[in-house]
Amino acid sequence: MALDNRFFQKEYFNLTTDFKVPQHLDFPIRYEDTRFKGKKYVINGHTDAVLGIVGAGFPSVPHGDFFRNIVDAIVENFGAEDTSQVIPKFTSAHNGAVALLDITFPNISYTIRTDKHTTNIAQRAILWHGIDGTKSNLGVFGAVDFFCTNGMITGTYEQVRKKNTSGFNLANFVEEIKQSHNNFITHAKYLQLMADTNFSRSQMANLKELLEPMGMSKRMAKNMYDLFLDEASVRGKNLWALYSAMTNYSSHTNNGFKLKDMGNDTRATSMWEREQKVVKWTNSTAFKELLAA
């Protein structure tokens, strides 16, 4: 994975005036025919590098055009105050054929409190774009924990999965932008409910075993339990600490969960798969039963 936010010169940016796509991702696309009928090469118009092979009718749009259109829509619908201070981060995969823009909005925030700890979360927009046919274009919202920079996705697993396979429609995404503030507050209140849900002594004694029905292997459940204990030492022995352990897993790799080296610059996509796993776990009956207990 290439971390591409080095071109930024300060921590916060005005999304209207400061936003730009990094040069190595802001390139034109051209095509060349292959020897296979109905297939074409996708080529970086600046470097002449072949980025992939797609069908003749594949609707490739340059990364720069895609992200600028999305950012314009966010600015128009969020307003000047919410977009005056943002933290944008680009990552890429497949030699630049796939790009992700992750934007944090510190001016849209909510405070989560436990008996031991207080932290702020801020709204987040996650925007994927692919030009080689390996990644569907995608836009979802979520949150980020300022205490530990853990990222979270709002919505259900089925919603995220569907968006990840059904393509991207700007008009539909604009409607999501309009609803995102209310959805963020609803999700934040749900997180506060987690923070208010303390584990009993018996739950703590069996918590490792309770993780497996969420969809974890025995080894993953053990590592997640260890990570939970670290989180609980700060946040308390509650469901919010368990959720924070899960989002730590999906946001970082220095936590006992190493990424497999799959080659071809796939770290960005691997971390996205982890985020989807977290959504699936928290949508499971086993997780919801802990909240209801």
C-alpha cells in the first residue's frame, strides 16, 4: 500500500480550497486493444504503464475526475463550516489502478464517555475508485476515534456488501450525503450504548468463547481477546472496548494481526476487507446479544 497524503503540508485542510488529488494518481487513461476479442488494456497516460485488462465496454473514469466530483458534492451538501477543517488521506493499490480517499470531518463530532475514559469520534467518508476492474467504485460513511485513529463504518454488513458489488451512482451517493449527519448521530448514540454496557464477571470469564459465534476462528478470538484487554485497561470492561479492539484490528497492523503478503500492493484492499469483517461481526446475533444482556 502506498500512503499518499505526504503532499499535504498541514494537519487540517479546507475541502473547498485545499483539496487536490496527488499527482501520481491524477493521470489520464488511454486504452489499447489486446489480442483477445472484447478486451482492452488500461494504460496510465503519464507513464504508459499497463494497469490492467478490462472489457471493451468497461466505463473507466480517471481517479482525479471521480474524486473531484465526489468532493464537490460533499462540499455542496455539507456546507462551509463542516468542510473548512478536514483530514484527507489517500491510499492506493495495484500500482495506482485502485485508489481510496478517506476523509475525516473533525467539525462533525460526538463525545463517547465511559466510567474510565472519554473520547471524541468524528464523521468519516470512505471513497474507493478502481480503473482496472478489480475494485468496484464505492462511497460509504463512518466515523473515526480521535483517541486511537480507529476507523468505523456505519450501516449493516448487507448494505456495505451490496455497495461493494453493485457499482457507484453519484445521484444515490448525494442522497446518502444528505442523510449522513443524522446517520452519524444515530451511530454515535449506538456507540454510547456500547460504552454503557459493562461486562459482568461471568461474561468476562467467557468472553473469548463468545467471540467465536461472531465469525472468528479460535486463534482470531484469542488475539482479539488480548487486544480487548488492552482496550479495556483504558476504556473499561465494556462493549465499547470490545468494539474498539475490533476497529483497532481493521485500522492498524501493529496489534498482533499481521497482514499476509499477497503481493501486487494489496494492503489497502486487505485493510478494507478487515473493515467489512468488523461490520459483519457487529451485525451478528452473538454481538447483539451482548448489547442486550
